[in-house]
Amino acid sequence: KVLILDFGSQYTQLIARRVRELNIYSEIHPFNKVPSNLDDYKAVILSGSPMSVRSENAFHIDLNEVRGKKPLLGVCYGAQYLAHFHGGEVGASSTREYGRANLSYVKSNETFLDGISSGSQVWMSHSDTIKKLPTNGELLASTHDVENAAYKIKGEDTYAIQFHPEVYHSTDGKQLLENFLIKIANVNPDWTPNAFVEETVEALQEKVGGDKVVLGLSGGVDSSVAAMLLHKAIGENLYCIFVNNGLLRKDEYTQVLQQYEGMGLNVKGVDASARFMDALAGLDDPELKRKAIGRVFIEVFDDEAKEVQNVTWLAQGTIYPDVIESVSATGGPSATIKSHHNVGGLPDFMKLKIVEPLRALFKDEVRRVGASMGMAADLLGRHPFPGPGLAIRILGDITPEKVAILQEVDAVFINNLKKWDLYDKVWQAGAILLPVNSVGVMGDERTYEKCVALRAVESTDGMTADWVNLPYEFLQATSNEIINKVKGVNRVVYDISSKPPATIEWE
Ligand code: XMP
């Protein structure tokens, strides 16, 4: 595996993903928490950083155990760091060094640059520049504006590049990482979805043994893939619980439950709609609604988990972005690792030992692992859906009638996205029931009915998002169908707000 030491660049996660696309497992660690088991890593990559090596607060790292002992690649800040503190010089650059550039010089007969020729496009993003190479530095490549765009240290497997190979705009970036990791560092590219499944199933068997495990299925990709891995490992000892909170999409509960049963999972469906509806009665504040739903879910799940005798483990679908400790721009690694559970919390199921088979994976890798286990494409390609479900898409208080109306509207919207082949092009979509009535006319009758908003966004992680430019013809057909089919709705609007400053959900 490969170690990526993070200095806080916004691109660090991308480095990990590009390395993994080469079928090589990589891990991100903060620069000041270098793992002690360095022998397990066959190569080390130093990330970029918002920090300047010339700043008095520059991030420092002890490379004694790495330099000259293992293949080392410095990217951007990493490259400047290796220069500045090892006999070279870094200064402010006089020309803009952001965005596209092309290599104007590429040293020949250099394994690191195999398959990369002069003219290759690279992506720059830095305000400092390397003015003088470090001791024993040898120039490997330049662009028009940046002379020292790539160099190596003679006598070591140490390489450095000023540009970012991890972004797609660096067209040969993947080739460069491949040259470094496979040709120079001799890392074996054997980390495939199938290999992951095999290894994980074995590891789970070893960890869990003959114990019983409970897992809450949500209908989403992560919990489903986690369940499938555990199912492969321990079969009937995995007890899945799928709770209907009455706030799912139309027919979702029965369909997804059937799908889970079809996969051979030992799953219990629990229809607790009434309990959730009771708890929500009269609540119109978004956070109070969320809290009520969270509380009832814990109660329901706890009751069900207790039904399983002698259970010792709780499985969760936590994925890698939730556990990466990253370095914040203001200095030092941020201490917060998101935790999906409160150790020592009240409910019994939370006192169980935790098993998280997807902790090492990015979302797209979860999907690929699911596919390699033969899971259905429609399950793996599902849009994200919030835990509180339609409750945060019904503005104001919740009633069963409002839920029923929104389920119908949502079903028309989502089905049409699928029919028009737009579903997979959208990251997340849904309908929102607004607390306004407006006047309309149907036939000769005046109507005074509900307004719904449609929302479809593009995003990669939900942190930022933009509305999708859906074709007018699609919006026209969908609006007609909603107003004609769904009783109680006479107006449809389309949400054209980006996040930030709006959010994806309306509540
Ligand atoms: P926002 O509305 O914050 O949503 O832009 C970002 C992503 O998070 C989802 N979301 C939630 N998921 N519980 C969840 O499990 C919640 O309370 C919640 N609120 C928002 C939202 O659907 C989007 O994918």
C-alpha cells in the first residue's frame, strides 16, 4: 500500500483516488501523524498545501525514515518542501501559475516520465515557485513559466512535481503516478474490487467469528453493500433491520424489502410509520422534526436489536470520507473524525462492538465492490436520500395526507427522470411540498391547492451542489403529469438555487 501524507490541500483525496484507480491501495494520514508501521507502505506521497514553505508556520515533517529509504514523491507543497529545506530555494512567483500549462521540456530516457512528452498538459495551482533545485537535484521537466516543474534527487528514488497529477486536467497525471508507483516503486497493482471482497470477507470472519451482528439497512448504497459483505462472511448470523418510518418514497419500503430478501439477506422489515407519525404530530420546526425522527428510530432499532438474543456486534456502513483525518488550512490536523455513534450512549445496541467493513472505501469504490458481488445496478445507483426522508421535504408540520401527496409527486418526478435517461446524470433529486396554496383553474372550477417544488442537483459529496439544467420539455411533461395526476396540487416550480448559499434540502 501507499502512504499519502496530507498537508491540507483540497486535492489530497483526489491523489488517493487516482492511486486506487491504478488498483493500488492508498491511505491518507496527516503529515504530523506519520504511521509507525512504515514498513507496510511501499511508497510515500507528500500532498499539496494552502501553506507556503516560506511561512513561519510552515508545516514541518521528519522525513528521516523515508528519504532515501523508500520511493518518495512530492507534489506541489511537497515538491517545494523537498527543495526549500534541502539546499534549494523557494520564492514568490512573478507570473500567475494557476490553471493549465504545457510541458515545454521533458527529459528523455527517464522512467518517471515514460510515455509523457513535451506539450503534455498539466494543472498548476501555486503562488510560490522553486527557484533553485535542492542538493543533488536534477531537472526533469519545465513549462514555459515554471522552469523547475519536475525534478528528482540523484542517488535516491525521490521525485518532485510542481503541478498536480491528481486532477483530470493534468492529462498524463495517471501515467506519471503509474510510472512512479509501478515502475519505480514496484508496487503490485492487485487491489481490485474482487480482491477487496475476498480479503474483507476473510477479515470479517476472523473478527466476528461465530458472533451475531445487527445492521440497520436504509435502502441506500452503503448499508446495502456493508450487509452483502457481512452476509457473504457470516450468513445467517447477520440480522438486518429495515425500518419503515413512513417517510420513504412511494412503495419504497415493500420494493426494497423484497429486493433485500431476494439477495438472500436475513432481513426483518419493521413498519413503524404510525410511531413516527405520532411523534411528529404538530411539529413544524425542522430541527425538532429531525430530533423526533432520530429519537424514534433509536427506540425502534433498540427494541428490534434486543429481540436478537446474544448479539455482540453492530455493523455500520461508514465510508472513508467520514474517517479521514484531514489537515485544516489554519494549521494542524483537525481533531474531528465524524462519529456515527455515541459510545456509552443510552440505547443497548449502541453498547455493541462496532464493525465497519467499508471504512476504507470511497463512494464510487463501494459501488464497484457491490457490482463485483452481483448486486443490482438500480440499488447501487440510487440517489442519496436523507435519513428523515420526506419529513424535511414537507415544509412545516407533517400529516399522513401531506406525505401521500408528496410521495405521488416524487414518484412522477423520479420515474420521469428514469424514463428520460436523466436519473444517472443527476446526483440527487426530489420534490418539496410547500406550505402555500395558490389559486388555479381546472375545467371551469376555481382551485386553491398546494404548490410543489422540484429539485435536482449535481454534486460529488453534497457539500457543494448546483442545480441541473433539465430540458424544458422534460420539465413541461413532468409538471403536466404532476398537476393532472396528483390531487391537491395545482402548481409546480423548479428550484434553481446552488449550494451555497442555498442547501440541497429545503429544511
Ligand atoms: P443539505 O440540505 O445540507 O444536504 O445541502 C446535503 C446532503 O445531506 C442530506 N441531508 C441529510 N441526511 N439526515 C441525513 O441523513 C439529515 O438530517 C439530512 N439533511 C440533509 C441531503 O439529502 C443531501 O444529500
